[in-house]
Amino acid sequence: MPSSAPRTLHSSRAFLVRATDMGEADRRFTLFSESQGTVSLLGRSARKSRKRFGGVLQRYFLLDISWSAVSDRMPVLEQVVLVASFWEIVEDWEKVRHADYLLEMAVNLFPQSGPKPKAFEALYSGLRSLALGEAPGAVVVRTEASMLATAGWGPNLVACKACGSNPDGAFRFIRSEGGIVCSNCPAPSGEPLSLGAVKTWRALQSSSPSVLGRIRLAGPILAELQDVMPKYVEYCIGRPLRSLGS
């Protein structure tokens, strides 16, 4: 019997994160959307026929999706339109695994429903930069900093968490504290960060996505941030992410 509950219609720009088979013909799609964050949608007959959605339900495509929702039922994907392709990512394995990490990070840092325009813009900018051939490590560090700040996990990099002194030397990053401790203060653990790395991370997390690309990331500072930031992302999420094999 058809449900008497009202049906609501939604639309948004989105990126496909993963797809899972359901039954003999359907698929479940997890997408990161601009208007609703992470959404799981039922694609009826999507497994049985690729023509169901025009063959555009692929990762690394910027999509315009429409779906319907009824209370107590999985929302149903109704239409998919290709907006832009970043298919150049698949030409290089390093691009692929870093792009998958960005997608996985987005859905895990922002699991709650609701508009996520800043996070979506950071993801969009990161995938586009990878497709354009920018160094994957630098793209990921920029996107990590932006997403962490947007999710409310941006660390306090202004002063030592223990004594309150301003950064002027070597520091240790304490994940559980979400901040830095200077070399003059005792700390049970922590990962070393130079003054340059602290200042760079601070600049990254306070910049808009349009400005992030202007911040130069290279050499020892990039290596420091690449070592520390993914571990902090996993700490914030509460579990390891598979994409980078960390």
C-alpha cells in the first residue's frame, strides 16, 4: 500500500563517495552534497542498468542530483546531471588515492545532515586542483586544514596550551588537546612541529578556499604537515581512514 506520508523533494550539487549493491537491481549511493552534507540515497534499478542515471554516477564528477524523501524510508535518487568532470584524476594512482581520501574525510568529518557549503567548497576545490595537476600532498594538506576548521576541529595554533606563550620556536602538537605546547613546557607526548609549520597551518585554517591555493607548500614544512595532519583527522573522526593506507 502506498505511504500516505508527504513526500519532499530536494536537489543539490554533490560528489559520489561510494556505491553499494542492494538486492538484485538497486544500489545505495553515499554522496557528499552542498545542501545536506552526507546523504545516502536508494538508486532504483541502478545496478541492473547503467542507463538508469545516464552513466554519470561516478566518483570525481561534480553532479547536480535530485532526490525524494518520505518519513521512515530511505530517500530515493530521482535524477543526476553531470556538471563538471575531474576524470583526469584517474590517470595517476597518487591522484586517485588522495582524491578518495578527500571524499572519505568529507563524509566522516560531516556526518550530520544540513547545509555544508564551506566543506563542499573545500572538497570541490581540492578535487579540481588534483585534476589540474597540482601536487597531491599540498592539495590534501590545504583541504585538511580547511575542513578541520569548518568542522570545529581546527586546533589552537596561536599560543602554547600550557603557558600561553606565543609561537617563537619549536613546538609539539598534542592531538588530545587540539593545540601546541612549547619546548619549555612538559607534555606527556606530542609530534614535533617547527615554527614555520605552525604558522603555515594557522594561515591555512583561517583562509577561504579561494585563498588557500596562494599559500606555498613545499619542502620540510609540507613534510611535517603531511605527517601530523592525517593523524589528527583520524583522531577527530575516531577511527582510521582507509584511502591513504594510514
